[in-house]
Amino acid sequence: MITVEDLVVALGDERVLDGVSLSVEAGDFVGLIGPNGAGKTTLLRAINGALSPREGLVEIDGENVHRLSSRAASRLVSTVPQTTQLSFEFTVREAVEMGRTPHRSRFGTWTEDDTEAVDSALARTAVADLADRPVTDISGGERQRVLIARALAQTTPVMLLDEPTASLDINHQVRTLELVRDLVEEGKTALAAIHDLNLAAHYCDRLVLLSNRRVLAAGPPEAVLTEAHLREAFDTNAVVSRHPVTGSVYVTALPDVGVGPGGEAAGRVHVVGGGGSAARVLYLLSAAGYTVTAGALNEGDTDAETARHLGVDLVTVPPYSSVDEAAREAVEERVAAADVVVVTDVEVGEGNLPNLEVAMGADRVVLVEERPFPERNFAGEAGTTAYERLRREATVVGARDVVSAVGAALDGREPRDVAERPDDHDGRDTHSVPSFPHSSSPSPSSES
């Protein structure tokens, strides 16, 4: 439905796009991603005919869009702009009726087809109840739906959207992309510039990554959103995983806090976990460049398997066994050598209580708290005493702030400089940190 071949667009003497080629199949939802200044908006304007390329070809449904009149091009492709601001006090219905302009002659009368197209667009975008209100009086999320309704009223086979979620809260972001996804499933073809990589991965069939004026990668989200591609395009250290709920590709950007000026590891971190509570922490800290140790953990525990996969120095005990004196001494050695100790949101029983007791001797402790401790305390009063003492001396954070908190601890900054304390929110980690399923394998806990 959309074919772009060797497109070159220049603004003055500067090439903004240089040899861009891509294709979008009919009935696909394709996300256009890339860093700021990569040329996403310029590419959309070239596809809808608003910008003439210096070289190359743009076809919509087999038609060279730059050889068509503006009216003819607007019957093939509609555009939802990035800004939702509408200056004049048109009613919502009047704003949507503007979408019928390409289908009417200069002096043509309003037809029944026009009315049906507008009514259908208002209903499809759930703004029919706003039809008589001025567009200046409705919310940003509602205006976004009005602009989509205007594009729908154009009845084009192709819809272009320029950052449709940029100024919206998460609720309206999801509603907007759900609507576009539904329209595509009904036969519309959509190409959208989307700045949120995780939303793009969840909703789009394919992604096109622009970088350095060219297409760096194109294909399914899992093929485009790789750590190598993200490093090259965004110059960032990122971890790519799967979201535990949706199964979509999930990107977590990491600060480059773990690498010293000479490229050496800038700190040692010992992680106390178990039962899967430390898997993501181990992964993130290792990806950030720290030298990581872990334990004591039961053999077969998810955290132990993750640690081995990452090449982490690990202290283990047999399955279902408690932390014995030898394991405790091994943990003490690693805690003494560590610059920071991280204690995850682990369940605590008599079997792994020694891990907490050893952690209390560390100079710098980051305590990850996602659940109230009484819900995961199976060591009775001894567990409560150890945890409360540990908590008084620790930096307490939610899971999403672990890497930043470790960096702050090494720099001597206060917790408030790096992390939102879990007391200030519900403790759920829904955006920044990839989750891993908890293991059914035992950790040294109450069962020991």
C-alpha cells in the first residue's frame, strides 16, 4: 500500500533523509521509530505529498503521490498531526467535517455520503457525544480522537499518524493506539511515528527504525528492537526482554553508571535474593557494567540459574537446604568485597535469614521493597528484627530504581536524589524494569 524507494529529502543544503526505502503492506500497522531528529516527521510529510523529495519515489496504492494534485493525494492518504491544538472555536462536528474536503468540489453541496462518513467517524472514535462542543473546550485526549475522526472522515485507505501519543497520559495513549489497532484490523493501513518503543512494540505489526537519515532496521519488533540496534541508533545502554504480562518485546534503558573512565567495572555489587526475586536485578546490574556476586541461593532456584547464565560469582546450597556455616562465610567474603549490597523483595525464612544478617554488616545497602515485609516473613520475630534493622540503614527503593540507587550509593548521594521511595507509590513496577517469572524451585526460606 505504501512504497518508498531511495527517498532523498533536503532542507536547503542539508539532507534530512538520504536514500530511505520502505514498504507497508495493506492492512498493516507499522511503527516509525528513531531518535529525535532522525527524520520521522519529514518522512511522513514526504509520504503524504506535503514535501517534495529531491530524489526517489513515493507510491500510495500504486500512485506516485507527488504527481497527484493535493486533492487527489488527500483521497489516498490522511494525516493525524502531532499537535492537538486547534485555534478556532469550531465544534467537534465541524472539525470532523473538514475531512470531507477532498471529496467535494469547490461549489459542491453536502451529500448523504458526507453525512454518513462524518457520523461514522464520530461514532467510531467515541466523540459523537461531543459533536456540538467547541474543540477548544475538550481535553487533549478528546482532541486527539477528534483529529483521528477527521482523518477517518476522509475515507482514505492509508492513515499517517505523527507521534499520536506524545502529549497524552498513559490512559489516552493506550486508548488511542487501541483505536488505531482496531481500525487496522478493519482494513485500514497505518504508519505512525511513535516515540515510546514499548508501546510501538506492543501495538505495531512491524517497525521501521530511522537513524542517521537512513533506515537502520525494518521488520517485526523483535528483529528491530535489539540491544545492538538501540545502541547504534540511540547511543544508549538498553536491555531487551519480554514483558511478563503481554509477551511483547520490552526495552529498558540503563544509565551508564557501571563503567569507569577506562572502561573498567566501576563497582562490585552483591545481591541477596531467592525465589526469582533477584533475576531481573542481576540482569540489569550486569548489563549496567557492575561486577556482580550473588547468594546464598538454592541450586535450581530461578535466581541461581539466572546468575549462572550471566556468569555471576555465586554462592549456593543444595535444594531445600538452609544457609549453613560454610555458605554464610562465603557470603560474608563477598559482602565484605562489595561496594554495595542489594537485598531484593525476597521471602525470608529461618533457612535464608543468615543472608539478611550478613547484609546488615555492609556499609551501603539498597533494599528493594515491593511487598510489605509481613507478607513475606516466615522467620517470625527474628526475621522482623533483622529486616527492620536492615531497613533503617538502607536506601529503600522500588524495583525500577535499583540501578540508579546503586550508582547513587557509590557516588555518596542521598536516596531522594535518585529514586522515588516505595512509600510514595503502590510499589508496582509497570514501566521501567522487565520482569521475570518466579520459580517454583525452592529458595532457602520457611520450608527449610
